[in-house]
Amino acid sequence: SQLRMTDASTGLFDAGGAIRNSGTLTLDHVDVRNNSTSSGGGAIANLDGGSLTLIDSIVLTNNSTGQEGGGGLFNAGTATVTRTTFDGNTSNSSGGNIMNNGSAATLTLIESTVKGGRVGTNRNGGGLYNGHTTTIRRSTFSDNQATNGGAIESNGFGSGQLSLVNCTVSGNLAISEGGGIH
């Protein structure tokens, strides 16, 4: 069976439209859609010190209107995502589907799909904004859009570390630089 979390929103400056984690959390077969926040993580916020495991789940059409970004997932802790689809999430900031940012932010994405992510004007990483450490294996990024890094923006002001192994990055769009990866 599948847990569905829909149509939730947070107050001003509260992260995580549906889920806010600062402890240890495992989500398996969860459907998180149509949630919003005025901070980071329209669907899920995994805060500094948090440990998140997300398995066989769907994160769909969530929105972050705040500066922290991550329409689907905002990660400042440790997150491991396996066989999960992020689709059509948006952010007024960077990281349409996923924002991985913070001094301890570590994201591992395995056999997952990240598609249809959009960001605000002059923002980056339609699929993923990486500001610290991200490892991606056997995953697909498609149909994401941003100013820079249509699929992935890996920056972090010099601290962004990105590794992709056996991945597909296809059909993404950047208005300025790096339609796939910047």
C-alpha cells in the first residue's frame, strides 16, 4: 500500500510543505504531491543533521516559493533516494525538483527519474541544484528547464562535488549555459 500526502502548505518561513525532517526518517512507497512552502522543500525538507531515506516513491507537482528552493526536495542533511520519480516540481529559487545545499548536504540518487522541473527567472538547476556533494547512479534527467544547468547545476561556490555513473541526461533546456549540466 502507499501513503499519499497531498495539498499541504506551511506558514511563512517554515520548510517542508508536507514533510519536515531533522531526525532519521525512512519513506517507502510514498506519494507526495501538490504541496507548497514559502521556504525550502515544497514537498520534503531534510534539514541539517537530518537523515532521509526515500524509496519507491513519487514526488509530483510541489512548489517552493522561498529562497531555499527545492520544489520537490530540499536537502541540507544526508538523503538517499532510490527508485523515486520527481516530476513537475517548481521553485521560485533554484533547484526545481531538488535542492542539495548546505555545509553537510550529501545526496545519493539511485535508479531514479528527475523530470519536468522548473525554476524562477535567472535561477539555476531545473532538475537539481547541487551546492555540496551529490552522487547519481543509473538515473534519468529529462525535460527540466532553468537559466543555467537545465538538468543539473553543480556550483556551491567551489564546493559542489558531483558524480554521475550510467545516467541519461536528455531533452533539458537552459536559457543561458549548460542545457544538461552546468
